[in-house]
Amino acid sequence: MKIGLLVYPGCMAAGLLAFGDVLKAANARVGQRVFECQWVGVGSGAFDVATGVTVETRALSECRLHAVLVPGAWRDIASISQPSDDGMIRVLRGLPESTRLWAYCTGVGLLAETGRLAGQPATTTWWLLDWAANRFPDVRWTSDSTCLYRPSVATAAGVSGHQPLAMALIEETCGVAVRNSVQTHLMLPRPRVQPSVFRNLPGLVHESPFIRSVVHWVEATPAVQITTQALADALNLTPRTLMRRVERVSGYRCGYLMRLIKLKQVSDQLTLTGKTVSRISHELGYADDASLRRSFKQVLGITPQQYRQL
């Protein structure tokens, strides 16, 4: 399979390099050259992808490729699509329908500009979802998954979205056993679907300095000491003012938001470490294991052990 790694001004090429390395590992695992990557751009020639790193590209329109990977770029919400992208979008739009198009991070916005996502489910980085839904209403945007892989188009969230795309491609082409082997030998993290109860937290933290201060306090405070009064004292507010402000800014009741923040810490520990529930309970300041387990199941609907096995 011939795959074009698309570079353009301001793109984050590190993910393209990593994507190519993961596919090299898959080639080595199966003992043959299943995947072949090449650098492509709107035009051909030398292209600076990073400080001191230059790659030689071929013009995308002149290549016969099975797939093209579109990376994200150093852009904010106001500059996802730029006039300078028009030529690249035209070239992508002009590729044969049989050419697979994959994108991650802000690259998903560029892929959407081609029209290839119309009527398709797609995902992107969380802070782009509202923008994407408004600009491309014919795309079925979802935040339920960080990677949506389909035969013709695939999208992934975040600057590391190249990784789940690579793993999905390896599984499709080489099988689950090879995918698992590559994942194990390269020590790549296994993808996890973000529980819906936590999905709004990153956006709230990003957009509201007030909520950031709430999060920082809750994360630093033992669970048994977390109360509305204690948080109000820390923020120099009355409890009543605090509760009104939290609900107005976040949409959550104050007590529930504090509980959610602490359980997100529990979730991260269960996902990223091999610590026992007892140790996590002690480190995060719960009264005992039973208190942690009870609170976790009430909010997430499953036990910590069941969550760890997802």
C-alpha cells in the first residue's frame, strides 16, 4: 500500500514521521513491505518540516497513491482554514475516489473542506467540534470516539491522532495479532474511549479561568476534605455565590462538579498506572476503598475494576 504523507506550511510533521515508523514496525513484523510511505506536497521539491529537517516531496497530483494522511498544524480556532490552503484542498478534492483520505487534529478541517466527509461520521479535536459542526453541518460530527476509521475516510482527534489511525490500518491490513504485536513491542498506549461523564471537563477548563481554579483546588485537596464551604473559603466567596457561579459557568451543581473532578483523577490513575484501588484511594484522600468504589460506580455505572478492563 502506497501512502502519501502530506506536508504543507505550518504542519506538525512529527506525527507523520511517527506514523511512518509504526508502519515500518508492521512491515518488519510480517516480513514484507506491506506499507510504503512517501512525502508529498502541492508541489515537488525540498520542504522544511522542522528546524534543521528537510524532506524531498513529490507533487501529490502526480503520484499514484492508495491513501493520503493529512496532519494537523499550528493553528488556532480562527485560522483552521486559510487562503493558502486552497491549492492543497483542490488537489485533495481532485484525487480519485478510490484514494483513501485520513486526517487528524486540525487536518480534519482540511479534509472536511474537500467534501469527502459529507454524510460521514467524523471526529476531531474537542475544541474544534463546535467550529466544525457550524462550518460543515452535513458531516455527522461526534465526540464519542477519538478515532473513526472507515475504508474511504478516517479521522482522529489530537496531535497524536496518527497513532490510532496507524493501528487501525495495521489491524485492517495485517490482522489483530500483528496490531497487538506492534502495539506491545513499541509500548504504544492502548486507545480508550473517554467516558461521557468526563467529556465536558477539558472544554470547561480551557475556556474558564474560574473553573480552572476549581479544578486545581479539588485536584490538590484530599477527597475527605472537599466541601462546598472549603472551596468557597479557598476562592474567597460565600458558599451561595460559589454554587450559583459554578452552575452558571459549567451547568453542573457545585458538589457534583467537585466529585467529577476527583473521579477523573481516579480514572486517570486506573488507566495510566497499575496501582491498586486501595493505593489510589489512599493517595487521593478518600476515607477508605469502599467510599471510592461507591462514588465511582454511582457516577460511571461500573466498578473501578470493570473500568480498568475496558
